[in-house]
Amino acid sequence: MNTRLPALLCFGLLTVFILPSVGFTDVYVYKDKQGVLTFTNVPSHPGYRRVFRDNNPQLSGAVASFDSYDDLIRSASDRYNIDADLIRAVIKTESDFNSTARSNKGAMGLMQLMPETARLHDVVNAYDPIDNIEGGVRHLKLLLGRYQGNLELSLAAYNAGIKAVEKFGGIPPFAETKEYVRRVLQHYQAYRANGLQFVQRTHQ
């Protein structure tokens, strides 16, 4: 099922039309660069975000992310000269755009900042999207500078830490870190491809 709606109508119509048609199932939404929302229960690319969960049809924090998170991402992208699609890919992989996420290791928020990383970048509240994205992007900038733009090493260090990358002289031989780098790059490529398709359509 796929339903496209203008942003201003989406929230009321979501409850009236979308949920009854899918019953108790996950519902995902994608907002394109024209502001059109596409709802589906079968997401076709990583740009979709879950807004309703199976057997728990409650709005998640992802709904508020359409405008506010994107604005924050673009702002941080401009300040630190880091591709917004890369930031989105890291957030997607780290927390699936859940600002209240917490890992069993203590990583917090959208970009899953560890306490020491949050302190390093003066993040006061790691669960606040503004603070979290600012700190996460600043840390990503630091890593990209340290590894001279090498994206794979920077992502490995974001996941496993600088000490681990330097100890092994490259991506650490950890299954989790290897999978993390793979997933971020996969999401990054998908976000970039979607943006390219949009540019091509607008110039046809």
C-alpha cells in the first residue's frame, strides 16, 4: 500500500484513512523535497521512517522530525560542511531517528552520543535533538579531519572509537563495526540517489 498526501493534510487523514486500511501493522512515511508525504507499510528505501508500530498504533517522535530534524540537519551540514545525506545516514543507522534512543552501552539520542563524546563537544542534553545533532556532527567533522576525509575510517571511529581504529591501523576487526560502516554507507548511497532522482525530475 502506498498513499501520497500533501504535508498539511497528512496528520488528520493518516488516522482516518491509513490506519483502518492497514490494521495493526507498521506504517512508514517518506517526505520528498517538494514536501509530499508518502505513507506505506512496505518501505522501499531507507528514507522511510516508521510512524506507527505493529500492535502499538501510537505516534512516535519521528513524526515531528519531518521539518524540525531536517532543518537541524541542514543547518549543521552548512556549518560544518558535511553532506546532509551523510548526517541522515548516520542518524538512520544509529537511532532510526528516535531522539529518546539509548543503547545498552549508554549511547544517547539521535546520533547515539556516548557520555564522553557528549562532554567533549559540550552537549548539555544528549536527548535534545538540537544538542545531539550539533555534537554528533561536530564529532563527525573531527573524525573526518583526523582521517583526512576517509569516510570508512571516520565511520569506524564513530562506532568503535579512535583508539580502536588506531590500534588496528584501520577498521577494527569487529563484526559490529564492519556492519555499522556497511549500513551507513548503504543508507548514504540511498539518500544521495533519491536526491539525484529528484534533481533529474525537476530539470526534465
